[in-house]
Amino acid sequence: MKENKIHPETRIGHVHLKVSNIERALKFYKDILGFEITQRYGDEAVFLSAGGYHHHIGLNTWESKDGEPPGEGYTGLYHFAILLPSKKELAKVLKRLIDAKYSIDGMADHGVSEAIYLHDPDYNGIELYADRPKNEWPRDRNGNLLMGTKSLNVKDLLDELDKK
């Protein structure tokens, strides 16, 4: 039987979220995380990006204006992940979250990456993370990947801000 595999260079392109209030969502995605607005459709939708891409995140209130987040026991998005290009960039975002007194759900060292977990104002789950170099990923003696969840060394992460 032929194995169907997606191409190894495939990437997730963007996420589009239903939010209850565009301005409140922008305070988080633009003012705290640092994404830039690329296009806006009045007070109903906005598209944001990093580095001039057309959009990484879409926010809209088309079906959700003034809505409530789903409660426990509902299906839907667990979290989406934002891959930052380096540990230092992850540290910068962590510092902005701390300065904004934004609630963080957890932090973890997964061996292959370091991650911060939180929810946006509409309770969409987010993982902010930075991968370690691939040659540093932990593997067993057979070469199998050994991911796990250990405590993140927050001091070590924030010390990145002092490095040139």
C-alpha cells in the first residue's frame, strides 16, 4: 500500500481567530506580542504579520462580536503555536508579557524547544516557542527523538536579553 505523506517543507501559514472585540484583541497581538497590522476591515476584521508577510494572524468579529469563549468540555482549538526565530526573541516577548502583567499559564522545556503557554483575551490558547538547533535535540541511542516536559529555566531565558 502506498504511504501518503505530505511534503516535508509544508508549513502552517496563518491562523484566523474569531474574537469578541477587535480593539481588545489588538492590544494583545499588536501592543504586547508585537505583530504589525497589514490590513483592516473597519471594526470587524484585522490582519497582522511579522516581517511584512501578508498575514500570520487574522482576527474577526463576523460571528463572534461580544461573544463568550467556549466553556470546558467543548471541542475546538487547544492552542496554536508561534515559532520565534531565537531564544533571545522568545525572551523579549516574555519580558513584554511580564511588563504588561499579562497572565501566563505555564512554561516548559521540551528538549527540542523552550515554550511559554498563555491565552489571548478571548481564551484562545497560544504557545510561544523557540526551537533549539536541530543538532541539539535530545535523542535516544537509536536516534529517536526524546521530547518531554521539564521546567523552563526562566532566569536562563531572561539572561538572553543581556547577551549581544
